[in-house]
Amino acid sequence: MKHVYYTSPFVPPVWIAAHGLKPCLMNVSARDTGTGTSPGECPYARAVINQASRRDDSLFVLTATCDQMRRAAEWLSLEFEQRRGKDEKAKDPYDLDSPVFLLNVPATWHSAARDRYRAELARLGRFLVRKGGRSPDASDLRESLRSGRLQLHVPHTDPVGVRTTAVPLAVVGGPLMEEHAELYRVIERNGGSVALNGSEGCERSQVTPGDASEFVRDPLGMLTALYFDSIGDAFRRPDSGLARWLVPRIEQRSIRGVVFYAYTWCDLWRAQYVSLAEAVKLPSLLLELGGEERLSAGTITRIQAFMESLR
Ligand code: SF4
């Protein structure tokens, strides 16, 4: 069965599974940044490119949710074309033979944008069929909803657990490379507990399982409602969905401080910090993460100092 790798919570794994293909969450690691990034390049996007380009026999679904990922999809397509020996002048990142699919997820929330997301899922379905998947019938849809995952879940971003004596904190940011989940442990070693997890792939981007009969009746309608209508993210405009998700949970869980993080050159999450820090009205810290395989001493010291100030 062909593997289809994806990274974003806006890619419904259940839709891939319904086409008889295997959805695989890409476990992005700082080791994959390789010799490092070029100036202006997000280390996470670079790690996605490097990891994907080693998998010759797979398909990839990336999302046009930021310029860096859009560029990563083009880069990856060109890389595969080069391997196929395509003439330099004939190379085209949008070639139909490419194993890379770029899912356009509109930033806005209005009804035309919803229709566009729905149309993009249909286009993804056609891509999957062209690449060896099958057009799903009712039993494929039922089966994929029963056995498949509805959402992205990144196991390495699971916090260790909530200790009652610790200072409850929220962690908020985009995708997190495997090694950088160490930031949860550093918080916990310094007297905090991650009581609200706003990293990508954690509770912020979870969707509620749907009704199988609705999925069979109108799969694209249900997926649009589950994913497009409910997941707040830094690229969405207006970006109030993130604050709407964060602020009530902060109150419910008596959160006392918020740790934000953003990768170097990630303008989206860096910009988001300003408005979210204002909205939560709590002590907050912004960490900048690079492509290093361990958290830097500077990052660890900043977490320690932040925790000290909250105790
Ligand atoms: S970390 Fe930021 S810049 Fe990098 S891929 Fe994600 S959203 Fe884009």
C-alpha cells in the first residue's frame, strides 16, 4: 500500500485512507535539517524537504499555509524531477507526475473560502486516484472513518503529565520538531506543568469524530466542517480563532503563564505572539527555535528564569 506523508492538521488522514492509501504523519526531526538552513529559510520547512526527499516511493501532501511550505512543495517537486532525469529547462514544480500535492488552505473563513477548501479536498482525491488510489465508495468511507485517524496527533508533543503542585502553564506555537519537545521537560523540571497544549498536532488542532452516515452522505462537506471550520491557526485571517480557543481554556485551567515558540524565520507565529500575549493578559515568554538538535543553553536559561518569576 502506497504511503502518503503529510504534516498539517488541515490534511484529513481519513480522506487519504478512504482512497485505499496509507496516511503517514511525518515525524519531523531536527536531524533532518542536515547541514543547516540558508538565510531566510525556516528550519522546520527545510527538515520536511530533506526528510521527504529521502522517500522515493511515497506521495506527499503539503499545505500552502505559509510561504515556506509553499516553497518547500515546489522545491521537493523539482528535486524529484531531477531524479527522474528531467531536462533542466523542462522542470515544472506543478508537473502532474510529481508525487507532491500542495493543498491550498484559504486563510479566510468566509463561505467562498470554505468552498475552495472543499474543492481542494476533491482535487486531492483526484490526485490520489491518479497515483494509484481508488475512488472511495460508501464502504471505503465507512471503513476509513471506523479505523482511520481523523486527525493529526504528534506523539512527541504529549506533555509528561499535570502535577498538582506545579505551576500550570500553556505552551503555544506551530509545528514542533521531535527534539524540541524537550521544552516540555525543561518546563516540568523547573516546577511547571503543561496544562494546556497549543502546539500543532495537540489539543489545539484536534477535531471531534463525526457521524459515519454523514461522512458517507457528504464526505467533503463533513471534512470541511470538521477541519476548515474549527481549527484556528496563525495563518488564518482574521486570526481571532486562536484567541477564541486559548483564552477560555486559560481561565478554565487556571493557567499562570504562557510559553510561545516560533522557528527562526517563521513570521506567522512570531507575529501571532504579539496579539496572543495581549489577549491572554498573563506573563508570557517567546522562545526562538532553530535547527539545533538540542535546545540551546540560552533557551533553557530563559525557561528557567521565566519559571523562577512565576513561583
Ligand atoms: S514553522 Fe512557520 S514558517 Fe515554518 S513551516 Fe511552519 S508556519 Fe511555515
